[in-house]
Amino acid sequence: MSTNIYVGNLAFSTNNADLEALFAEHGEVTRAQVITDRDTGRSRGFGFVEMASSDEANTAIRSLNGRNVDGRDLKVNQAKERS
């Protein structure tokens, strides 16, 4: 079962490939998406990563939460389900 991870405080230059590469160090990434503004197409500074296993996802969360990437301290945690 895949695990969905929230990634906040991304640099605005970060793209989907960058996000996937960052998490791929910790396991199999099934999807990586930087959320963009619907009108401007600019990054909104956060995204979501889906990982194949919850063990890999937990390792990635522990390793990357608070890590400085492109001058920004990432906020990484398990994504909450939309209500």
C-alpha cells in the first residue's frame, strides 16, 4: 500500500523531477507532484510524494523533515486525507 507524504516550504524553483529525485534516495517513489497555482502556473511552495511502502515513506519523512534544500527548511510529514 502506498503512503502519501506532504512536503512544505519548497523553493519555488523546485519541480516534480527535483521532488522525485529527493525522495528516491529513500525508496521507490510512485508519484511526486509540486502543487502549482491554477492561474499563474507558479509553484505554491508545497507538494505531495507517494511512496510504494510505508517503511520507505517513514524513513524519508524522518530523514527529510527539517532538512535545508535550496535555502529552505522542508516540512515533511504524512499527508492528511482530504475531508
